[in-house]
Amino acid sequence: MRLFYRKILFFTSGIFLFSGIFSTLFAQDKTTKQIFQKAQGVFENRSYNEALRLFRELDSIQPNDSYTNFFLGLCYLNTKTDYSKAIQSLSFTIKNIDSTEKEIILRANLNLGKAYQLTNRFDEAISTYNKITANKLSDSTDAGNVKGEIEKCLYAKQLIKKPVNATIRNLGPQINSAFTDYGPLITADEAILMFTSMRSGNVGGNKDVYGQNEQYIEDIYVSQKNDSNFWLPPKNIGPPINTESYDATVALSVDGEKLFLCRGGSGGIFVSDKDGINWTEPKKLNKNINSGNSETSVSLSSDGRVLYFTSSRKGGFGGKDIYKSELQPNGEWGPAENLGKTVNTSFDEESPFIHPDNKILYFSSLGHKGMGGFDVFKTEKVNNQWTEPENLGYPINTSADDIHFILSAKGLVGYYASNRPGGFGEEDIYEITFPMANIPLTMVRGTVITEGKKKQNVKIKIIDKETNEQIKNVYTPNSETGKYLMIFPPGKNYQMLVDAEGYLPFVFDLYIPNQTFFYSLYQTIYLKPITMFNEPIGQGVSIENSFSNPQDSGLSESEQRSRDILLLSMVQKIIENSDTARLGEIENIPIDKKDYTPLNNLIEKIIDFTDSTALGHLEKITSQGFIEKANSNIFFYGENKKTGVEPFSVGNDTIYIIPPSVSPSPGQNPSPDAEKIKPITEKIDEIDIKTVLNKSVPFEFGMQTFSTQYADTLLKIAELLKKFPKMKVEINGHTDNVGSEKNNQILSEIRAQNLARFFTENGVEKSKIYFFGKGETQPIMTNETNEGRAANRRADIRITETIVKQSVVH
Amino acid sequence: MNIREIKNIILTAFLGLLVLPFSLRAQQFSEKEVKAAFLCNFPLFIEWPENSFSSSSSPIIIGVLNDTALATITKRVGGNVKISGREIQVIQYKNLDEVKNCQILFIGSSYKNNLTSIVSKISDKPILTVGETEGFCKQKGMIGFSKKKSKFGFDINDKIARRSGIKISSKLLMLATIVE
């Protein structure tokens, strides 16, 4: 919380000692004496706005008083209202006050120096500070401070000369209030902003009596981005996150499903999980994190395994230091480890932020070489060592406090809090736009859709295919929305294990391209129970992958330009040739952004001939890796069979999987000699899956069941399946294109199901049957004629057998 | 390990079928980009009456009513396009009163309930009206983008266009569904 690590920006400490003082000018006048005493009382309570009002009143009654001007200067500074007036008032005091008022002269000079510093008048600041040293005004503590401030002024001059290329923007009155607003947190998709504010509207409605300027006890607020990229008015996140005490944002997991917060009193760091649209009751982190000293901020790595946090515990380098803790196999945070003296200084380190790339750590510090107040630094992990922290430079850092820096996964937008001059009062939240970012991460955003169930309990585990280790803690899609978000480094192969309650776990490959720019992938996982006569008999799984829309793809301007030109010329050609076939496909035409020529040529060919052969050719090319949309519906029986399972090792666990039973290469000749398989003896060299039989069963228009005339043939197939234990059957239902796509999909599934049921009723084991609905997507003839449509209404039966080639070991 | 537990059985049976490898090479066009490309291409296939332009070099103005995203993309796509010596200029309108001398007016979907009245207000001007709401052409719009079975297409109401003095090329008409 703010109170714990608020740096005293102005040299107000010791001001309370002056409560007895008052100008002799007021001694004779009762009214002015009363106002002066009242104003001083208000000042001591750090209600600087009210104190400013009173001292100004006093100044109008009795102008040119050195004491009044001293307090006026401090009030102008602490309310951030007018820095030039602060400079004017303090200068007046220094010039006119009785030379015996040593303490006041010192404080006036210190604050005058600070006022110059904050308004980037560094030379004047330095000469003011030098005056303090030259006139031996200060004791040893302040002398140290003065020396530090001079160094900061010199460094600030240096940084301002070479500004970094970044644009800073106050988030405006939509987000910022007249009160302290800080601690911005953002989801990786940059759709939700959370922050802490001391505005009114907090839970309990109490004021922060310990803080300054009569603010409210801090609470967490949340704002969402609308379609036009504007932040909507923030709302108090409410209980159970916010309590009547201090509640402050400290970190959010990349998927936005875990919120870390800091609580006041005997609080510390708490964590809350998102359950649907609600947040669960925050739980306090264990003693490895919450040592009982001051722990105020954390950051969670994007793989969820490392927690970076600040603590003032013993054994550090002084002030607050940054520590890290790793997630233990039991799900608890392990012992804290100090990041070492490269990162930590004898002053405070605060608000660490580990970027989703898990390499660069950003943090604020009072100790490293900065411009004044907290500055933001970054350090990178190279060969397991943190590099020398680097100041992010001006205009990101200023002479004021710059703190709570976070950066979007793409690296293009950062957010942080600052109490720099300007803004809407106290600390405000600012946005930083970085011009060029090249962070080659892949962000996978997806949704699990479960038919017929509102709440879903799904876990997604990611397995590194190279090491075969479960690389992450488990991702839990939001139970209400089914949404999940994952971030991956480039060029790796993973397997994604989706484990949904009430469904068999399934696994699929996830290839993260070795790209050099930020990349988004959108996935939809559909889970669907299959019932026959109201009895659940199986499950359906389908996955759809699609890539980012172009606005998201991080294309350079010239790449975007060539893309636009391509699109324009394609549209022109389509219109010129009145090519209806291409018109329908235009959105899905894949292009190679590096070289459009082959595709252009092909499209030209298609336009020239306007024939389906060329279109088919295009489809063939695209299915080899151009097109990114995979959409298939898979159905299988969900019987719990132990026979025929194979071990599948993940890390230390061995799980049993059902081996592939569908041939990857259909169209092989039927093999009549199924009975010739030899028994397995010793060493298995190869497993081959052969197609034994292909058979198509026609369906009448709109019919779900097959005609009885095929029953004999189907019975024979059932006999075959029963006789040969290694044989399995795959049934694919199809329709013509009459009616809606959706209805045809359902019809095709029912057709396949009915055949499957026929087989089970005739004694075929359920585990040998796989059935799929293909809808109208796979016609074998044209849908333009009656004859063609009749041929397309069918179910394809394929009998496969697994042939194990083995060698006898002598 | 526990074989008995149903949870621990992973089915890989369909692996080969399920997931196609994806590569980074593909870039698809968004619906709005395609619409923008059509808006920028229409001038090639449309003939406006002579008095529609103030001079031989004045730009072709594409007005976009209440669709910021489309306006932005159209500006980008049409950025360097020149059609018979005329540049393409995209202007974003917030309401109908701002609509003045444009050649093409895209009417955002937020106007779907009072389309007829909007279209009739500018029917005396040679402005090609383009929309994306269902039945746009039935409500006297000239070109309506459509989606049938997830395929992109468009409708044209040639009669209304002719009444405003706008001639639409037969190539464009052949691509569209004609609505009267």
C-alpha cells in the first residue's frame, strides 16, 4: 500500500518542530494570530489544500511575511498546484527571514532546490543545494541528501539531452482523479485496466487519516476498453477484493485470472482467483513471501512459476529489496532468494515487473543512478545473472517519483504511475507508447465452449515436446467464459493437454512458429457430449485455430502497404472477371507476406479459367501450410477401456493413451489377408494401419436412417469386426448442400451415429467404433445436380486394421 | 500412475486429423479490409454523371457514416490509389447532415432502422450508397455487402442507382445478386 513506501518527496520532515513558531508580525493582531495557528495545525495534519487556502488568506491580510511565504511554498509543492509560486515564496523567505532562523532557512533551501529540480531547472537547483553546503546549513543527514540530489540533477541534465523515443500520455480524467491513482495492471490482451485509487467511492467510505491531503482509503478499481479503444469509467471492484481497509493492486497473471493485492493493517500480499466473473476471497500468501516485514509488491512470471516480490526483511542490502520465490510441486511458494547486489541497493527497490518474455525485469529504485525520486530501471537475465540495471531514461523518468511500471506483452505500450508536475492531482497513471518493439512472443487466446453446460471445470497443461516435461503450472480457463490466455517463446513444439470435467482428456500438437515479431493465435475448443436415447455414449471435440487479424500482426508499414496493394489488385481482378468463386473466398485467401508472386500467379490462373480444378489446387496448397484454419469435428466413444492402451510419459508421470486407430494415409488398397497377422513375439519395429475395406452407405434426402436394403451388407461388416480383434471401424457421415450448414452438420452426425448404433446392437464392441460428422463439407460429386446430391448424402465406412511388424529376437 | 482413473487416459486417436500445422506465412484479410478494398475499387466500375465532380482533378470522395474502423482501414487501403487521375479521399461523417459532396457513401450498420429515410434524403444526389445491413438494397440502398454461408458477396439495386444517374458496370452486376 501507498503509505508503506511513499517516499517523502519534499523535505517536510522536521516541519512539525515549528509548531511553536509564529511571526512576530502577527503578535499584535488577534485575527491573524488565530488564522496562522489554525493554518499551521492543518499543515501538520498534511491537509495541504486547506492549509494553502488559509495561508493565502493570511497573505492577503498581511502580505510579505517570511513565515507565511515559507508555508505557502511548501503548500504549493505538496498540492502540486503551482511550482513557480512555490519558488517565488521560498525565495522570498530565504531572502527576508531573520538569519537566526537556521532550520527554516535550511528547509526553505532544500524545498527550493526540489522545486527547481521538478521544473527541470537543474542549474538553479544545483546552485541552491550548493548554497546549503557552502553556508554549512545542514547536519550530516541532510548533507548526504544534498549531495545525492546534486548528483541526480547532473544525471537528469545528461538524460534530458538524450531523450528516449517514447511518448508519454496521461490517461486523462476518464481514469485519473484529483486523488492518488497508481498501481496500473493490465491483462495481456490490453482489454482490462486495474489500478488503485484514493478517490471517494471506496468500500466503507473512510478517509485515510494517516495520509496527506485528506484522501480516501485506497481501493482497487477496474476499467474496460471499449471498441473504440477508450477506457470506460472505472468501477470499484467491490468485495471480496476491496475491504474497508487498504486494498491495492500489485500484480495480475497474464491471463488476468489471478490478482495479487496488498492489504493494510497486518496484511501483506494476498491472491485472488477469478471464478467466472467473480473474484474469490483473497488468500494470504505463505510466510516465505509474507515475512511480517513490509512486503508491498509482486510480479508473477508468465509461466506462473516464479514470483518476484519486494520485502524489507533482514538480510537484504538495505531498504526494500527484490526477492524471488519459485513454485514448489505442492503448489506453495518456496523460500525467498534475494536477487543480489546488482539489482538491490541500500535504498528502496519497489514494484518489480517481469515481462511475459520472462527475461527482462523492470523495477523502480531510489538507489540506482536516477533523475530524482523513484526512477524505472530494467535488468535482463543473461546466463542466469542479472545485468547492471539500466535507467529507462527521460521522458519516462523524471525528477519526480516514477513507479509501478508495467509493459504489454507486445512491448508497445507501458503503464506507470507518477507524481510529476501536471496531471489531475496527486499521483496519476500514465501510458507510454514505445515506437518499435520487437518481442517475438506468441500469445494464444482461446475459449473452451462446452455444450449444454454453463459452468465448466477445465484444465490445460502444456507439455514441451522436446523435453517431454510439463512446463507450466496448469492453466485454468475462466469457468464462466471458458477463456484462457497463454504466452510462448518462439519456435517450439508443444502438446496441449485439455482436461475437462466429465470428458476424457485429449491432447493435441501446438506449434509455435519461429517468428521474429509478436504473434497472436486464437483458438476455440468445442466440447460436446453425444447422447443416444438420452444416454451419454461419447464426446465430441473440435478445435479451431485462427491467426491474428492484420491489425494485430505487427506488420511494418511497407509490409502493410504491399498487403493492401495485393488486396486491391485481387478485388479489381475479381470484379473485372466477375469471378464469383473468388469473391466468396476473398477473405480467406492466404498470402505469403514475403513473396506474393506464386500466389498471385495462381490466383490469376484461377481468375483466367474460373474453374474449380484450379481452386482445388489452391486448397491443396493452402492445406499444406498456408491456411491457418483447422476445423474438424471428432467423435469417439467415451467408454473406459483399459485394453489396448499405451504408455505416454510426461515428466515423472506415465499416463495411458489409446493408440492411433485412424490411418493417416487413407486410400490404400483394401487388404484381404487380415487373418495372416502373426502374433506379437518380441520386438516391435513398426506399427502400420491398413485400410481393409471402404464402403459407402447412401441416405435418402433428409433421412437420418439408412435404407433396410443395406442391412445385410452391414451385418456382414459387423461379423468381420467381431471376428478380427485388430480391426476397427471409422464412420463418416455426409450430406448434400441443401439446407443450412449447421443442420447438415447435425444430420451428418446423426447418420454416422445411427450406423454406429447398428454395429453395437449387432455385437461390435463400442471401443472399436469411431464416428465423425462431416456435414456438407466433403462432397464427392457436384451438388448442382440431383444425381450428385444423392451421391453426397452418404456415410463412409472404413475398416482399418493395425498391423504390427516385428522382428524375432534371437 | 493410475490406469483405472478415466482422467488419465489420453486419446490421441485423432491427433493426425485434428490439428493442421500452422505456419506464420498466412495472413488472411479481415472482413473490413475486404470491404475497404471493394469501396476503393468501385470507382473503376462506376460511372457518375459529369456534374458529380467539381473539376477534372477533384478527388473521388468516399464518405463513411458511423463506422470508424472501416473509415480508418479504407483510408489506409486507398491511401495511394489514383483512378483516372483522381485521388481517393476518405471522409468520416458522424451524422447525415455532414454528408455533402461525396461520390460513395458507406452507411454504417447503426442506421439499420431508419435506412429508407436516410437513403431518400440523398436520393437526389448522384451518390453511390453502400451498406452492410441485411436487406440494404430492398430499402433502396444501391450496393449491399452480404454474407451467405460465410462467403462474402454483395447485392445491387441497379434501378435505384440509375434513378440517381449512376451507371454500374456489367462486370460488377454479374458478380452481384440483383435486387429490385
